Amino acid sequence: MSAVADAAAANGPLNGRLVALRRDLHRHPELSFAEVRTGDRLASELAALSPRRVERVARTGVVARIAGRDPSAPVVAIRGDIDALPIHEATGLPFASVNDGVMHACGHDVHATWAYGAAALLSAHPATGDVLVVLQPAEEVGEGASAVLESGALDDARVIFGAHVDRRFTVGQVVAQGGPLAASADTFEIELIGRGAHGARPHESADPIVCMAAIISSLQTIVARRVNPATPAVVTVGMVSAGTAPNVIPDRAVLRGTLRACDDATRDLLHAEVRAIATHVGAAHHVDVRVSSVGTGVPPVVNDARAATWAAEAATAVLGADAVVPLGTPNMAGEDFAWYQRRMPGCFLRVGARRENEAVIAAHSPQFDVAEDAILVGALVLAECARQASSALNAERR
Ligand code: NI
């Protein structure tokens, strides 16, 4: 039998409960900061484990403190996110979403469930110190992690672990490595203020549309000519708006785009170059340009080397030596787990979620689904991450 099948056989009753919980959460998905039913359900499941404490945080989130063997030992944290996306589900699953236009298309139903599963496993076989199990709202809008941190609920945590389902990998494969894992995600806006005119008299205008086209073309040179080609970076313009009629040159245009980078220096360079190009191209076209950021953005996910070592040891202990696989290339999507890593060391894992013979379906697709064997794998690995980190941090206290 494979390590995954062994684990399922050894944890039969828990596995059944996890699959049932995941299907219930999947059937009732809720958008960011509206996870009311989800938060209530998870809070009551966690309360039934008799933790030291269950707290509601960040509006719809939950933090449970699972008792360790030594109340004075260092505290570690595990995080699962719980929100869904504004997508109309097209999986045809018997437990498909009943909330029209809302879907768990990023697997956060699984993340919530495996975090609960880790809490159950740690209740049965405690870590050295207490473990804070965080059910975090609003990851998809990049605001939930900051809200959890602001609540103070993680103030005494020394290290944090989290994980994402990943259909590029099969069930039983886990990515647990130090360094960059996911990108920063920042939204920029460029507003162009020109001078409108009749479309037949362009010489009387300062045309913001022609200027916008020049800016969009020039922005492509940032990645091509400013960023070291060995360093991942993305500049994408995804929204443009201007004009009311084919024969009128408008006085204003607006574009919005996203910037992705895997380290702070590249992230800063992207921002500076967008501003420089927009300002100088605007000046050449006699158009006033205002560059601004939309929202706060999230930093890159960069895994701490020691936390990653504990995570890799945990995955090996649960699944065997072949389980830990390399990430390959970093994922240029954002992940607000990065905010925790600004406050404490942390490791974010990727957990394989595809059966051998299945196709790779990207997250945020209306067809997205997860092989349910991955739920118990995530729970076992995260619980073991907490035990490994807790015992190592405790040992160095003496
Ligand atoms: Ni996600």
C-alpha cells in the first residue's frame, strides 16, 4: 500500500469526518469577510475538541489554542484559509455549491478542513507547546492575514505553517522548501489627464489614448530590459478605459495593472520603473500622469530555511522520503500568508491534490476540484510540522 493509503487506513474515522466537513464547506461557500456560516461551523467543530481557548477574530475567523504537553513551551501556529471566490461552479459534483455565483475554486474548503484535522490530531497527540490553529478569512482579497495579526491572537507564536492544494502535484507529494514560493501582488493605477478635442482636429488635443498606448508598450520593457532575466517578474495591464465616441478625443484615460515579484528589491524596482516610464512618456505627450497604488498589495512568500527544514522532516515522517518534491518554478500568484512571515518565520507548503491519471486543472477555474485524499495528508503534515517546530524550539530554550 502507498503511504497515503496507509495513512487513510490508520486514521479511518477522522478521515471520514474530514471528508464530510469539507463537502459541507464546499456546498456552502462564502466570499471574503462573509464566511459567517463557515466560521460558525469551524468554531463549533474546534470547540468540540476541548482546546484551551477558541476565539473569534478578524470578523469571521477563528483561532483555537490546542494544549501542548508543556504550557510554558514555545507556541507555534498553523493557518488554513476559509474564503471562496465569485465564480459559478461547473464541476457537477454532488456537493457542488448551493450559493449561486460563489465557489470554492481555490481549495480553501480543503485548507479549512485540514487545519481543523491538524487540530484534532494535535488534541489526540499534543505537540510540546501549545499550537494556535488559525482559520483565516479573506485570503482572496489579501486582507485576512493582516486582520488576524491585528487581533493580537498570534502575538506569542514563534513560527507559522500553512499550505495550499496544488494540482500540479499528485496526492502524497509535498513541496516544503526554503526561499521564494509565491510572488508579491500589487495593483497600480495610471490616470492620464490630457486635453480633449474633435477627433478630426487632433492637433488641438493632448491625446491621453495615444499616450496610454505608448505607456502600455513601454511598460513591457521593464521585465525585458530592467529586471535581471534570471529573476521572475510580471507587469500586466489588465484594465484600460477611455473615451465616449469614435470621433472624440477624450480628456482622460485610466489604466490598471498588476505587478508580481519574488523579492523585495525586484518589487521596488517594478514600482519605480512604472512610475518613471508613465511620468516621462506622459511628459513627451503633454499629458499629466498620476501613478498610484490600489490597496496595500501582499509581499512575496519567502520561506524561512529552518521552518522549511521542519516542514520537510514532517512530510518525510508522514509520507516517506520520496514525498518531498521540488517546487520547480515559483508561483507568480500572490498569497497573503506572506504577512505572517513579515512578523515571524514561517513555511508555506504545496500539497499535491491530483490523482495520477487526472488532468491538471488550474485553481480559480469553474471546474476546479481536489482529490479528497489530500485532506488527511495536509492535516497529518501540518500537525507534524507543529510537533517538529515545537520540540526544536523547546530544546533550544534549555
Ligand atoms: Ni488559494
